[in-house]
Amino acid sequence: MLDVRRLRLLRDLAQLGTIAAVARAHAYTPSAVSQQLTALQREAGVPLLEHSGRSVRLTPAGAALARHSETVLAALEAATATLEAARAGLSGTVHIGAFPSAVRTLLPPALVALGRDHPGLDLMVTELDPVAVPDALRNRRLDVALLHDYDIVPIAPDPALDSTALLDETVFLAVPDDGADPDPADDPIAAARNASWIVGSPGTLCHTVAVRVCHTAGFAPRIRHHADDFIAVLALVAAGQGVALVPQLGATQPPPGVRLRPLTAHRRTRVAYRQGAADHPATAACVSALRTSTDAFLRS
């Protein structure tokens, strides 16, 4: 019988590429991961890994088993959901992940509703960038999380996760307000070719999107500041320090001195969870509360 915990490590090796990355994701040592994968190989009775220089890669049998692991782990999630649905009332800890602008806007009303309707749930929130969400869900550090991508920088679905659409936001170019009305026919991005730019930290999705938008318009942004919190970003724009991309959730209360120019780009937010967990009562309750909160935000 194959050990499920070891299957999870093999699945993550296929996803992350290195034993070191798997070890970081699980807070193990690389040696411990290697030992568990070696034990899984003994259980399987066929080679699952082969060495390539100082690294390892999956054999064809290992890659096939990793694909089957996705099905096995999803089935276990679905079985757990069925058992939880048979219980009277919701209880236990739910780890929820969200990016900063959603923590400020969508999440608080959802938490209030969940606490009122399901007092047995212990809700724990972690703020993190969407690029970190898939690993945190796969490795069970999170149960439900908000993640997003942009139509100009789409992200391929993670085979270990499932999700439901939540919000499609307008993206704005925030510029210092000089009092003059811009020509509606002007392309806001092209007009900012020579401006200083305020972008997210390197490695974040916001940074990638800002660079991609500018490259699509035919230039490289002249980056002056890095900031990840949209309140800070808008304060820098108001101070005349540059221009920045800001999605709808981050632009709810722009300070004086900022003009928001809508773009054709959109940010797409989804509620994500592990494959098989959609029918888990706690997952369904979180999705419902977030939908209600989002509807209220759009009406406000």
C-alpha cells in the first residue's frame, strides 16, 4: 500500500521541480524529503526518481504516479467533505488566505457573517501574495484562499486546486491630478511613457503586470519606487512620485491629488481550495460568505 503522505511529496516534486523546494514547502529538511521519496520508491517497487547531476527528476513511472496522486488526494478531500457534511453543525479551524486589498474590503464582512452563522468555526486569516497561494493550499497551510490573475497575464490552473469565480475588477492607472481634464481618446499607458512608475516588489504579480502593460505599449517602465500596499501606492502618486496600476479593490478611497484613469485590463479574483474540497461544508460556507460580501461591495 502506498503511503499518502509520501504521494503528496511526489506530487509536489512534480510541481515544484526540486527536493529543496518541496522541503521548504513542507518545513522539512531536504534529507527528510529524500528519505520519504526513497521509501515510496521501495513501496512502488519500480524506480520513481533518477539522478541528473546534483538534482533528481521523475522517471516516466514516477511522473505517471504523480499524476495519479492528484486523483488520490482529490478523492481523499472529497471523502473528508462527505464525512464533515454528516456532522451536526460546522466546527474546527479554517485557514483563510487573502491578498491585502481583499483583506481590507471583501474579507471583514465575510468573517462577520461566518462568525454569526457558524460560531463553531475558528477562522484564521493569513495575508499573502497570490503567487504564494497554490503552495500554501497544496501543503494544507491554507484551506480556502483568494487568488487572482490579470487578463493580460493569465495564470495556468494548478491541477491540485479547484476554484470558483468571485470578482472581475477594472484596473486603473493612478496619476497625479494636475487639474486638467485628459483627452478621453488618449491611451493612458502611452501617455505615461516618460513618467516615473511605482510598482510592486520584484517577484509579485503586481510587478509582473505593470512591466507587461508597459512592454505591450512599446516601452519599459522607468521604475522609481516599489510598494505593495495600494494605500501606500496611492499616497506616493498623490505626492507626485509617479504613476501606478491600481485595481478596483485598491482604489476604493483614493486620496486628494490622485486621478484614476480606467484601462481595458481587468483583474480576476477567484476563491480557491484543494481539488475535492468544494463540497466540504466549511469551504462552501466560506465561498457563500465571500460571494455575499463581494455583491455588497459592488453595490456600494
